[in-house]
Amino acid sequence: MRRIRLFGILMLGLVALTITGLSGCSTIEGFGRDVQKGGEAIEKAADRDNAN
């Protein structure tokens, strides 16, 4: 019984963190753009390292 309660609390916390994270971007589309920009920055850094 105690494990079920702990699992429920952990899941509620995970849902709250997810909602908070997505609300920071306002939309799912905004989140996608943020991830894409992060990937582009990583690509640029890798290109700079390979050029040297």
C-alpha cells in the first residue's frame, strides 16, 4: 500500500514538472523550436571542432 502511494506522489511530481517545463515555452511548437536551436548550436560546435 505504501509503494502505491509513493508511486502516485512521484507520478504527480513528474506530471507537474512536465507541465511547468512546457508552459515555459508556451506551446509544444515553441518547445520544438527550442530543441531545434539547441541541436543547431551543437552542430556548429562540432563543425568548429572538425575544422581545426
